[in-house]
Amino acid sequence: MSTKQHDIKPSEITPEDVFFKRREILQSAVALGLFPALAGRSRAAVLPASGEFSGLASWPGSLTDTPNSLEEISSYNNYYEFGTGKDDPVRNAHTLVTDPWSVSVTGEAARTGDYTLEDILAPHTLEERIYRLRCVEAWSMVVPWVGFPLADLLARFEPTSQARYVQFFTLADREQMPGLRSPVLDWPYREGLTIEEAMHPLTLMTVGVYGKVLPNQNGAPLRLIVPWKYGFKSIKSIVRIHFTDRQPRTSWNMAAPHEYGFYSNVNPNVDHPRWSQATERRLGGGLFAPRIPTLMFNGYAEEVAHLYAGLDLVRNY
Ligand SMILES: Nc1nc2c(c(=O)[nH]1)N[C@H]1C(S)=C(S)[C@@H](COP(=O)(O)O)O[C@H]1N2
Ligand SMILES: [Mo]
């Protein structure tokens, strides 16, 4: 198995320009000294005991829309491990134990193994990014997430040339998660991205919201935010990251393959089989809030459309 980055031939993975961007990301990660696992960092050094992050940088690319309130963001959720109702997670997710937390890294990477949350977070600089989250049920919200680019983390594991996709898994513990008693999804919840999507600088490894540590119902202590895809790609409470050469299975695709594809890019031009995807309602706008047009790739087309050049987005929904 090849482990050295210079063994990767561009033709094996991606169009050349994407490949070189990825090389740059990997090299800057090396230059910044992100590789050593920092043993012995206290949790307080990475997740403040007060629950508030201090000195967060603001990301210049943030949306300028007014964010939804923390109350809205943390009381209307999808987190089926705690029930299928939008108000179930806020009532039930207090049983989730987020400390200690570890993430196992498996598959096509040189540095696999188990990492504590402290190992995962310590070398990274957190920033606040205001992104839109668009759900497949045609509602959206604007959220000031706190996190760092997933690419910086993945680079530390040194993915091999076979790592064409990344799969993510949520914790599945019946003691902590009452929703697992229902077979509504095949547990553990899982999601996947192509390596190019995962390495894209907009893809955010997320640990907070509104300058605070994530509430459990929003996916504490570590979740993904993929701003140009439907909300369900943004997997919560991640315990495993798996590098693979095959397109991974995803929970919603397994549950309803005709409704949810692997890509799941926000696309107003392709209807969900049961409803239109052309418009959305902003959460908190009240019952009579006007529907607003949904933007291609959730408004991030300029940044991400090149990832799908030549792909038929009707077939690859
Ligand atoms: N583990 C897990 N992750 C999940 C889900 C889930 O049910 N379980 N729901 C997804 C869906 S459908 C959406 S819309 C978003 C909602 O994120 P939020 O509750 O922080 O707004 O989480 C996604 N991540
Ligand atoms: Mo969703």
C-alpha cells in the first residue's frame, strides 16, 4: 500500500487542477506542523470548560444574512438517534456523553488508529463561519458555525492514493440514544463524500455554534458541515472516519435510494420525488414567511461547481 503523497498520480484520482490544490493543502499542513499527534493536551485547551470560545477569528467568506437565533438553531433539529420529531433532539439529547470522546480513523491512510477529541482538535485554529444549512424538507437557516477546514484534519492522516472517498459514522449507543430502538434508519448513521469534496476548503469540521460549544442536539462534540449539500450530509457526533476506494454507502441512500442519492447537492432544478426543491422557507420566519428561491449548490456554485464538471446532476442526485 502506498503511503507517500508523491506516489499519487493525478490521473488516478482527480482532474489535475484539483489534484494540485490538494497537494497544496497537504503541503501546507506539513509546513504548519499539523502532523504530530499532540498527546497530553487537556480538554479545556481545546473545548473551553466555560462553553464559550474566546478570540475566534471570523471567516471573510461568511454570508451576510442575519443568522437564525441560537434558540431556533438548537430547538428544531434532525437527529434521528434522539427521535424523528424536530423537537425530539432538544428534549432527548442530554443523555449523549461527549466526554471522553474518541474518533477512529481507518482504511486507506498512513496514520490510522484511535484519536482522542483532544488529539483531533489541538493543532487546529478555530474560526466562525456563517453558512446556510438547507434541509431536504425545504427549510433553511443561517448559522454561525465554529470549526476548521476538514481538509486540514484529513491531511494529518496521510490518505493514500486509494483514498477516493471518505465515509463518516455517528456514535450508535442504545444506552445514550433512545432513537436507536426504532429501525427507521440502519444504524450507525453514516455519510460519505468524494475525497475532493472532503478536501474542499468550504467543508467544515464543526465544534461550535454562536461562539459556544455545540449543543448535543446539534451533533456535539464533532460534526460535519457541508454547506452546498442538503442537511443530511452534515453528519453529527462523528466517531469514525474511513478512507476508501469505493463510493461509500450512506444512511439515507440505504433507506430510500430513489429519494436520496450519494451526491445530494442542493439543486433547485431536480425535484425530490415527493416535492419540489425550487424554493425554501427560512426557519423562524413564521408561518406566513414567503418562500424564497433555492440557489444552485445552496449559493456556493462559484466555489464548488467545478467539482461536478461533466457529471449529469439529474442522474447523480
Ligand atoms: N447522526 C445524525 N446526523 C444527522 C442527522 C441524523 O439524524 N443523525 N440528521 C441530518 C439532517 S437530515 C439534517 S437537516 C441536519 C440537521 O442539523 P441541525 O439539527 O444542527 O440543524 O443534521 C444531519 N445530521
Ligand atoms: Mo434534513
